[in-house]
Amino acid sequence: MSLGAMIRIGLGRDLHRLVCGRAFLLGGVVLPADKGEDGHSDGDVLIHAVIDALLGAAGIGDIGQLFPPSDPAWKDACSKELLRRSFEQVKKAGYALVNLDCVVSCEAPKLLPYRHTIRASLASLLDVDIEMVFVKGKTNEGCDSVGAGEAVEALAVCLLERV
């Protein structure tokens, strides 16, 4: 296979505890909820998983390497901006996004009413058609910290193609 036709798969995962006094962010969208993600940045668990998937597929690194939580510059950083910066590096490395598929696990809120808005937000941030981005919501059926409503988890897988 020539480098011109190279495709790469990336997988990202993130999990954050839910706490009172923080916004519940998914894919750059604020959802109505009693608790939000605890994190060094704004805590958008879905965007963080997407960043790791993209960076991993391009072989660039991971979110902790590019935006270390030990660096005060990233305290309360907007995850949308972190995604924009990360994706710019992916594009500079010579890759284009073919598709992005995500799963968010949380007990509340239910994601179906917000799925289109979340997909549109991610597609806009990545400057791709909404058909290239999909997001599914799952519960953990009462199991573990996610199932107890104490945390939210996101998985993202992407396909990149060398351009």
C-alpha cells in the first residue's frame, strides 16, 4: 500500500467523575444536568476521547502529552479549542478524517434528544459533514461508577486517510 492510500484507525477513551457546580458538556454542547464533569479543563469527556482517537491515529501523541494537566495554562481550558488545535496537528501531519464514531455512557441525561446537536457541534469543530460523525448514548445498567450516576465515559474511534 502506498503512503498516498494509507488509512489509520484511532481509539480514544475518557472518563470523568460527575460533581455539582460544573456544566455537563458533551461534544461542545451544554446539556441540562444536576452535575457536570470534574476535570482540569472544562471536562468535556467526549471531546477528550475524540482528541485521543485523532492524535493516536495520526501517531502524534495523546491529550495528556499536548495539554498536560500539570500545566496551569490548560486549567479550565475550553475543550473545543483543544480539539481545534489537535485536529490542526492531524491535518498538518497529512491526514483527513474519514469518519468518527462515538459512544457516551451515562445514566442521565438521556442523549437521544441532543444527539443531532452534539453531532453537528463535533462536525463543525472538525469542519466535516455531519454524516461523518455519529454519537450513541448508552447506560451502564446500574453497574460501576457510571451506572451509579457518579461518572460519565466516552469512547471514540476514528478513521483517517493520508491526503
